[in-house]
Amino acid sequence: MKPSSLALHGGPQAVTSTRPVHHRWGAEELARLTAMVDQPSLFYAKGPQCGALLEEFRRTYPLQWCMPCSSGTASLHIAVAALQLPPGSEIITSPVTDMGSVIGILYQQLVPVFADIHPHTYNLDPAAVRRAITPKTRAIMPVHLAGNPSDMDAMMAIAREHNLLVIEDCAQSWGAAYRGKPVGLFGDLACYSFNEFKHVSCGDGGIVGTNDSRYGPTLAKWGDKHYDRVTNNRNPEALSPNYRMSEPQAAVAAAQLVKLPGIIATHIRLGSRLLGHLRRLALPGFSLPEIDPRDTHSFWFCLLRFDASPYRCTREEFVAALQAEGVAAQAGYIPKPVYRYPLFQNHNFFAGHWPLREAGLTTMDYRKVSCPVAEAMLADSISLPISPALTDELIDQTAEALAKVAQHFAR
């Protein structure tokens, strides 16, 4: 049978189902916001909405000390600040992440060190982490990319061997589990995001938590100008930003966390359904994300790798054809590894300067950094959205579109 022509060339679209209107917020959020309006104060300290947020959070993530804050970036900055590392100390992290992972490192006058990733989990490669360790290394920040848990056994073994601290970046991994245990419960500190585009959201917000008594009692100070809201002491002993969460944000976030199990179950069902189709289709040139069967991938999105050699097109042309078929595909994830961004290439961190380097506290030169696996992955990957806004039928038709475009361009 002659294959149908691509929608890009005037043929019928493979995706014919209409995406249903998806309301992320509803009666649960409204009820909490309505109760909040009757409060005498919307301040976070001792606020009932922030209290409810922490209660809901701890149902899944039993962390004794927590600070709800203004963003996932803020949660990471608070975590880094709490470590109180001397200027020039190094923190190893992934080059495939959001800027939010490294902003706090730089603001604390520390040095992000980028280690390469595993080619199919897209998380830090333990061997690359080992190679990146220097006498100045003080911490590792694994990023559970797209909801696929990092190899935390390996990360924690490396940390113990070299006396390093571990901050888990869980911004993309609500509901993900490593060996049956929620991510964020392995390292010294854990950071989460309520950004608009995450599994659960209050527009923007975050939370940082720990069970470590060395850092827990100070978390709130590091996110609140170093004021002590327990004793009402406003005589700060250290320089801290203001990253407080407000009660309206907390009200929405708390309601979202009540829904978390159902939201995650939908992400997992849809992501697993898509990967099941792709395994069955076995399209030439496509590599699927590697997921350990003992772990739970919570599918913030699905990232595939694409080898163009079996096809008569580039990755960009393949993605354009998918988009014409009605698939919300994207070429790659971030445009380039973080160390390739202009501010890193120019060391332009503070008004055109990098005081650490100028003071001789680091010799890091990001123009010489290379993570070949990360660079290759970003150059050949295709990302597909996974969200409760999708249906089984839309997932099925997405797989059909991939097969249709692959058949058309096959050599």
C-alpha cells in the first residue's frame, strides 16, 4: 500500500484527536484560596497555607526541615547557601539542566563543574563525576532530568568516598522514585519546583528540605534575609536573599500536592504507553530513554535520540514533519549545554567580571569545558510532551505520526 503523504506536503494529519481543555486548578485550589482570604495575614511564617503545604509535602517527602520558597531556583540557592562552603569551592553538576541549577552556586562565589551524562538516561554519568573531582570539590548536584531518577547508589558512594555533600535537584521529578524510594530522600538536601510547567504548580514556587541537623535549622534563615522567625530575631548574622513564599502561592501548591498521586499516575501511564508503542515499532535510528526497571520515571517529558543516517532528512526536518502531523515535538531540549551559554563562555557573571577567577580562587575556563555525550545528545534528541492534557488516543496517534514520518523519510 502506498504510504499516505505527509501533512507537511498537504496530506491528512496523523493526529486527528482534539486535545481536551485541561484545567490544572479547580475547586480544591479555590477552597484553599477562599479560606486564605479570611486570614488576618498572608505572610508565610506561621501561615496556615504554608503549614498545610508542608503537611501535604511530607506525606510523600518526609523531610524534617523544609523551607517553602519563591521558585525551584530559590530552593537550590538556599540549599547551596546552607552548606557554607568557602569561595572557590566546586560543585559538580549536569551540563543538561536549567540555569536555575547553577545560579545559586555562582551567587555564593562557588564554581559549577560540569560532568558528562549517560547517553540514554541523560543524567550524570558516575564515571564522569569521578573524573571531575578535584581537591576543591565539595558537593555533587545530580539532576533527575525529565523525571528519570539519577543513579543515587553511585552518587552517594562517590560522595562518601570523597567526603562530599549531595544536593538533589528534583525540579523535574515529582513522583519519581529510585529503587522504590522517592527522589530527594537520598542526598543531604533536596530541592523541588512549583513552576508553571512542572508536574504540579502554583505559577512559581519551590521547596527545599533536609533531614540533616547540620543544615535544617538554618534553611528558613537562608531564604528569609537570615531573620529568625521563631525567636523574631531580626539581627542577621549572614547575608541571605529574600526567597519567601506567600500564602496565596502556598494555598495553590498545597491543593496541587493533594492531587499529586493522580497527576503522577497519569504522566506515568501516558509516558509508558508512548514508549510501549515505540518499542513495538522499533523505528530505525531511534533510541529510547533508558529506565531501570526498579525505578519509577515520572515523565515530565519524553526525550528520544535520533540518528538521521537511516533517513533522507535532518533532525530538524523530521521534527517539522511531526509538527505538521499535529505532534508537539521539539528538536532537542535546551539549545546547548549550560557551559556553552554566553555568560559562561565570557565568564560574565558579575557586570562583565568573575571575581573568583580574577582573585585567583579558581582557574576554571568554561571555554575549554567539553562534555561530548551531552553535546551529542542535545544535537540529536527529540522531545515529546507528556501531560494530563493528553489522552490515550493522542498518545496512540503520536506514535502513528512518528511511524508515518519515519516511513516517508526512510532511505
